[in-house]
Amino acid sequence: MKLNKLIIPLCLSINSSAIYANESTSGLIEPIMVTIPAGTFQMGDIDKEDAQPVHKVMLPEFSLGKYEVTVREFRHFVQESGYDMPTKCIHQLNGWFNYGATAGTWENNSLNTSDFQPVNCIGWKSANAYVQWLAEKTGRPYRLPSEAEWEYAARAGTSSKYYFGDDPDQTLVCEYENTADLTGENILQRDTNTSYVNFFNGKSNCVDHSAYASIVGMYKPNPFGLHDMISNVVEFTADCYKKNYKNVPTNGQPWTSENCEFRVARGGSWHWNTFAVSERGVMGKDFIGAVEGFRIALDGAAPAMGGNTKQFKKTLKIAQHSEQLRRDAVLPYPDTVTNLTIKQQQGLVTLSWDKSEQTDIESYRVYRNSAIGSTFKLLAPNIVETIFKDANIDNHQYEYTVVAVRRHQQSDYSNTVKTRAPWVQIPGRLEAESASEITGSSVGRTSDIDGKFNLTGPGGISDKAIMSYQLEVAKSGHYSLSYRVAAPNDTKGFAILVNDKELATEKVTSTGGYNQWQTQTGATIYLNQSKNKLTIQSHDKNWKLNWVNFKQK
């Protein structure tokens, strides 16, 4: 019986196209819709600058797709319309997404494996072309939802951070959404040596059984009966993006303009931790990515389902059942390793931890990041003892964590330990990653010709980033500063503080892009011969830092 339970989901998931080959491919599939009742709600978020002012919106009855549009549904549009679809997409995982478009399409990319997953690699223009085609074919005015309709439907009468509550410990979300979780962490580390930890907004503390995009409808719906509203894939809306809600429509209509370079995107995706219902995204009109899709809106009540839609519903149910069998067959993940400790002596790091109480644990894995605040990467697999020594360390802080392994599945990470922060010798060069504390920024491998790492972030270093360093100054005197930076635009730069006293403010001028580096000349400051605390306090976003050099005059 146990063997059959394992074999059935494996067989059913091998080739969904072959299983459903008898389904008609000539007729279009209208989406399965849900009627959203008329009502009012407070739209926006007092804690989000671009989601203010919070304002009252009154909406008439409308209907919205129960699910995100799937590959199966989208195929009819491409085949019948002959629409010229994009042939490149930001979708290959290599560390994280390659930020140069790679070969890949809506039906041929490395992240979609089922016809019943949300379609991706399409861009806003293709999504909008689809709804226009569907409206013309059916005579119903199908369209993309407005941003207000989306938020109203996602909230579904609730006022909490998510429609299922505030979930401060991130333990409930996996019942409702396909988000960044332990399943994804396992597969990302296995496939790409990549981690959610220290990436953007981290990961949830639960298991949702889907590493990438999920077949639609696998999780609990929100109170309106809509599935995957705030995760799985990001969803396009009809609105142009503006930086706030001043003078936006209050009747549920989209805000648009003639020169619409950016569109509003809503919800999160499988590769981000869950976003609040009020979170706004922005997407360039020509951007083609692998975690963006859409669902469909329509004025008035949901129409009755036609024959092709009923057939689609049946085949979707079979796919969902097959996927649920696969998930049910997955064994529980091992328990988390406890009591990780660190000793550091003369360039040698010794880690030790408690032996797992689970008798079937096969081994342990040690993870280390390249510098504090950066992504954890596998350092040592197949460790059978509860001790590990690392002699391969540079002169900056590292963090370590350990996992237990059983049948190719690893536990969540243990507590994190870190090496001591280095003392940077002055005169000389301060490497950006050698900070003792970092907030509002992260460490990444540099694209510069000089150095191993640089400070960066989702939009470069943030405007509230603070980086602290330990300086050991050999001789009192004046020191001229120079710094190695990359920035697509001129910025307000950063302040230099020594022992909490501001000594200089440096503007970062445009270098031409994030991968074009320049050495820029800074101010001259006075340093005392002693051990000092240096702080770099960012005043703007969209810049990167490789190093700062201190030359005695």
C-alpha cells in the first residue's frame, strides 16, 4: 500500500499533457469566475509611502478569476490569435535570477512544469492582449482587474495584514499560499546553491510543498473563494503606476495615463516571502519575467460555465488530486539542529552542535555565507560527527549555520553563529563587506575587476542603510578618502561618521550603471591614532559600494 502511494503521484506527474490528451484543443476556455459582492473598503497602508493616503473606495459587483490564468488556458490564445509572444525571459536560476533575459518562453522555461501552473514569461502587454482577445471571442468584456478591485478582492472583508490574519510568526501562510518556505529552501540549495535567508524579505516558518510555481488552487481560498491571491505568481493589473494614491479614482476604476511606462503589479510569488495585501509592486511595460502572471476580471456577476470551461475544471481537478498525492507522500523534514557554537583561534574556526535526537538522521551539512548579511551557501556536506573545523577564512565576518539531513531532505537552519569582526588597518583600504554590522544592505559578489564582494540590495544600497566598521588607525593625521562605487544615476550618497561624529558627506555620481564601476574622490578627514568605530550612513538608494580607501596626507 505504501509503495502504491508513492508510485501513483510519480506516474501522474510525469507528463500531464499526455494524460489529458483527449481534452479538446480547438475551443477556448473561459476562466472559472467568482462573483465579488459590491462594497466599500479602506484602501492603502499608513506604513507604506506609496500606499498613501489611505482612502475609501466603493465598488460595484464584479467577478474575478478563481485562479490565476494557467498555461493550458493561455495556449488557446497563442494558437488561435498568432500573437507574437516574447522569446526571452528573466527566468533561469543561477544563484538567483539572471538579470539578463535568457532564452525561454511562456511554454518553455525552467520554472514551469505543468499546464496547470500559472502562465509566466509573458509580460503585461501579452496579458492585456489575452483579455482583449477573450473579450472579442466571447462577447463578454473581460479585462485585467484594477488595482482597487484586486486589493478589495484579496482582503475579502478582512482588515489584517493578510486575509488569513497577521501571522507574525509566518507559520499559517503555507496553508493558504505558495510562498518562500522550507520546501523552496531545500530545492533552491539543491539546484542553485541559493538561499531565501538574507534575500529580500526572508522565508516563512512552515512547509507549503511547492518549491517553484504551484498548480493553481492547491491551497485554502480566501473568504471570497479566490485562490493564490497573494502568492504563487505576481499579478498584473490595469493601472499605471503612480507613487502615491493622491487623486486616484474611488469607484474601483483603474488609474491610467497616456504615457504609461510602468504598471502596478500586486501580490507576491513563490520566490518571495508573503507580501501584505496592501503591498504594491511596479513593473516596466516591456519587462518579461518568470514570476509574473495574471487573473481576469469582468463587470457584474460570474457567468455560467460553458462546456470547455467545465472540461477544464475536471482536468484541473485531476491534476490537483495528482499533485496532492505527491505532497502527501513527502516525508516530514528533519528537526532543526540545536545549540550551534563557535570558537575562533588564529584563523581556525571550530563549530560544534548537539547531536540530533532523531535516530534516522544520516548526516549534517554546514552552510556559510561569503560575508555577514549575504546568502548562505553549502560549505561542507556529509558530516557525520557534530564538529567541523574551517581554516579557509578571509579577514571579514562570516556566519555559519548547520542542518540535519535525512533521505535527501534537510532541516531548517540551526541558530546562526559568526566570526569576530576584523579590525581594518588604516592607512589602507576598507573592503565594504568587512562591516561588523549591516542594515539596509546586503553583500554580493562584485562585478568589478577589483575585490571579491560589494554592498548591494534589491535596488542597490537602500536610503536608510547603515554599515559599521572597526578601524585601527596607525598614526594620527589627515586622511584623504576615495571610494569605489557603481550607480545608474546621481545620488545623495552617504555620510562618514567616526565614533558617531559626522566628518564628511559624499555624493555618489552616476557611473552609468550597476556594473560600471568608478573610483570617486572624497573629502579629507582627521583620524586619531586609536581604535575607532566608523559608520557609513546612506542618504539615498540605487548605488553600490566596493571599498573605501584611506590615504594619509
